[in-house]
Amino acid sequence: MGATFEGNGHGDEASRDTGRGQFSDLFDNVEDLIKRVAEIDSPDIQKIRAKARVALMAAKSAAQDSATHAARRARRAAETTDGYLREYPWYALGLGTLIGFGVGVLVARSRD
């Protein structure tokens, strides 16, 4: 009974993987572009390439920091909810019953 809420891992994980995949594709494409431009000897191109590499590293770092922060906040919210439900189980049961009754009333009204 000491386990905390970890989430079901279905819907949130799929959307998180899609977001990661899009960022990963973007970063890979930019890295590929930087490599292709490396063959050009123009000093202006080399400056732009260096700036793009710095911007890419900063963007990767920011994306990782954002993901870590969001995961930390979600975990904290889940732990708080878990603690509340363990401390007040009857309130949670009552609230669930009330919400279920409300949804039932709305569904019954929409069928009329």
C-alpha cells in the first residue's frame, strides 16, 4: 500500500514521445544542415555555422530542462493527490459519487 501514483502511461506517454520525436527530428535536421555547410569555405558561412551550432546546443539544453521541470511538477502533483486521497478517502469517494451522479443526470437529460 506504500506505492505512489505513477500514471497509466498510455495517453501522456504517446504525446510526450511525439513531442520528443519532433524535437529530435528538428535537432537532427539542423545538425545535418550544419554538417553539409561545413564543406563551404566562406568565412561568413563558417560564422553562421558556429552560431547555429551554439543555438542548437542551447535549444537542446532548454528542451531537456523543460522536460525535466515538467516531469518534476507532474510527479509532485501526483504525490500530492496520492497523499490527499490516502488522508481523506471518504471525501474522494463522495466526490467521485457526486461527479458520477452529475454525469448520469446530464446523459439522461441529453437523451430526452
